[in-house]
Amino acid sequence: MTATLAHLTSFQVVEIADETPASVEKIARDHTDVFLLVDVNNIESQWLRLAPQLNLDALREKFVLRVLRHAR
């Protein structure tokens, strides 16, 4: 999905697995509108103690995250 969004939109797109807690916090602080497109259940189970889960937790600790749409 990351490559598709980068190619088809004007968004600055980053892969959460390639980031650090500090870098995702900086992105969230430095930009007005930030969207996080993730499968939370997958991150919390498959990526325990790895970059995607650590980065999601860092964002949760520093920012208010709102679910815009929850796919079933």
C-alpha cells in the first residue's frame, strides 16, 4: 500500500516499519495533517516489540489518534 499511495497521491508517504519512534513523532509534530493507515490488530500481534508496534505505541503516547474508518 505504501508504494501505491506514494505513486498515486501527493502525500508524503513513509513506511512505519522503516521508521523509529523519534522519527514518527517528528513527522507528526512537523505536519498539520497526518494519516496513519495500519491494521492495528496485525501490528499488535505480529510485530510485538518490533518497529511497527513500537512506533504505533510512540504515537499513541504523544498524540491523540482517531479512527476515521474501521474496516471489517
